[in-house]
Amino acid sequence: MPDNLTKEQRSKVMSRIRGKDNKPETMVRKYLWHHGFRYRKNDKNLPGTPDIVIPKYRTVVFINGCFWHHHYGWKYGRYPQSRTEYWIKHINRNVDNDVKNYNLLQQLDYKVIVVWECEIREDFEHRMKLLIEEITQ
Ligand SMILES: [Zn+2]
């Protein structure tokens, strides 16, 4: 993030980044809801606070930003040009936590599904059809 933002601008940007209802998550939730799936949002009682928990199928869904979770290819997020070391550390920590949390969830007998931001941007309908197959199979 640039250092020349005002306090208000900064908090606005951060809330957009951290916001619980940032857009890809909302899109996926709406789709699932319209297709009859009932879920909990941001369940803090489970490792990694999954974005979506579908109790009927004992399934959790994470909607991951490609930048924050270092998706292969990084089509929609590149290493920042400034404070590079800081960000690399930060993102590596996210990835470590992801792996840990997915393992813990699997030990708890949850099916773990990751939906990537780029998949949503590239072909939302297709990704959602696949997602439903993954959930119900
Ligand atoms: Zn991606």
C-alpha cells in the first residue's frame, strides 16, 4: 500500500481488503444460496475461519485472493515493488497458515474446497457449477 494515503484512505483500503463481504465471497455465497445450499459465514470456531461452512455436506469453502494466498501464476497479483521483503514474509505466513488450517479441517473430517479469485473472474458460472459438484459428490 502506498505510504502517502491519509488515515481515512488507508482504513478504507484496509477494510476493502479485510472486509468480510468483499465481492468474490458475496458472489459465491449468493450463488450457493440461490441453489438451495444453507451455510454459515466466517465460522470462527473452525481453523482458518472458513468463508463458507455447509454443515449438510460437512464442507468448508475458502474464497482466496490470488495475491494474499500466493496462487500459482499470480495473474491478478504481483509482488509489490516496494517493501518487497515485508510482503513476501507476510504472504508466506498466509500460505503456511492455509496449509495448517486445511490439514486441521481435514482431520476434523471436513471437505476443504478452495475457490480462487481468478477462477471467479475468468468464468464465474463454470466455477460455480464445478463447486456444486465438488460439494455434493
Ligand atoms: Zn489465481
